[in-house]
Amino acid sequence: MKRLLRAFLLTGLTAGLVACGPPKKSVFPPTLTIQELVARPDGQWQLTVRIQNNSYGEMDFKSLDGELQLAALLPIRLHARFERDIPALTGDVIQLDVLPTTAMTQALQAIAGKGSAGSVGYRLSGSISARPEQEKQPRSFDFSGNDWLSPVPGLANTYR
């Protein structure tokens, strides 16, 4: 009887230790901001978008679907496919080329002459696909954020 009880306890203890496995790392939605906007002579904008991984584990980012709204103007669509492995609690950038509306271009031109005293608000929203390091399949994370763009002194047609 003691031997049987000992075998059950040993089996239960072993099963308990196996179930522990490696600790699961917390996953949080990333944040996206415009690090830099360059208005090109051909009318297009080159956006440098910063993806900040707020999770405690590496994430493999795959694609972005969203909108950029400047001031209270109609938003434009953002779409990109890319491969970025971003370590825990760090960020990386991607480049997007977009064609703004005439009103958006005029809004930037209005603050360009004001130097660093001028600014215009923007809003990024949408979803980004990423695979957390301890998962097999990517999943979609929603993002939404507001910030400001101002002209960069000494760099024409550049805003941060």
C-alpha cells in the first residue's frame, strides 16, 4: 500500500512539473507613430512609421492595414506587407509611400512657414498582423493613436 501511494505521489509530482513548462510571456498591442514624414516633389509622402513592441517577448510583424488622418481631414488608407522581427520592449521602423489628398498637402504647407512653432495633429488607426514568439500563428492587433507633426528646422519638406 505504501509503495502504491508513493508511486501515485511521484507520478502526480512529475505531471505537475511537466505542466509548468517555460513561463508564458505577456503580449500587449504595439503602438505606431510617424517618426518622419517627407513631402517629395512628385506629390507623394514618404512616411517612416515606428512600430513599438510593447510585449515582453519578441514579435514577428507581417502586415499593416490602417488609416492616416491629418487634422480633421478625410483619412487616407495605409497598407503594407513586410517582415520585421522586433525584440521585446523595443521598436523598429518601416517606410510607406502614400499619395495624400490636396487638402492634406495644403495643411502641411500651411505650417511649413512657421518653423518648429507650427504643428498639425494626426491620427493613425487600424490593425497590424504579428506573431508573438510563443505562438504558432500570427494574430491581428488593433492600434489607434494621436500625435503632432512639426516642420524640421533645416530640412525642407520634412516633418516629425
